[in-house]
Amino acid sequence: MKRIAYRLYQSVMFAASQCLPWPETQVLSGENCVLQLPQQLRKDGCARPLLMTGPTLHRIGAVEPLQKALAEEGYEAPLFYDVQNDPSLANVEAAYTAYRNHGCDSIIAFGAARLWTAPNFAARG
């Protein structure tokens, strides 16, 4: 009986989720793909993105070309570079605080897929 109830619940939730306006995640890939981000942000109506990355990528200057491209297009993108490989709740809360305090409306997660956990949760508040 429990199994039937769970399946019914899952079916109802799946049907309801099909009616919700879920935003699509945009993944840009390829050489110099980060230079396409300002145009994508404009297309999506984003005015103030928070650029999130890890300390190593920040230290080696990997985010600088993206910061330059954003600045050239008129975007002021605050930088949060304390995203840990395995983010704790405190790390996610710090990311959300930065997002909120800077008045951001979008997040750019720069780095490996494992760094996307904190930006994902920070965006949801």
C-alpha cells in the first residue's frame, strides 16, 4: 500500500513540475567560450552577476579574461572566490550573503563542476 501511495505522490509531483517555469541552465563550452558570457547575460536579462570561483583559479588569474570581457560590456560583476571543493553550509551561506549584499540577479560559476554546488544553493537562498 505504501508503494502505491509513493508512486501516486511521485506521479502528481512530476505532472506538477511540468507546469512550472524552470529556468534552463546555460552551459557554454569550447575555446574562449567565457567571452560569450556577456552576450548571454544580456539575452537572459541579467544586469548584475556574481562571479563565483575557487581560490586557486582566482590566484592563478584564470578569471581575469572573463572579468575583462564583462567590464568591456558594462557589467560590474562582484567576485566571490572562496568556493571550496566540498563546500560546507558556512561556505554556501557566505556565498549567499555575498549574492544578497551585492544586489546580484544571477551567478556565474567559473570552474570545475564540483565547484557548482555552492553557487547552486546560494542562488536558491
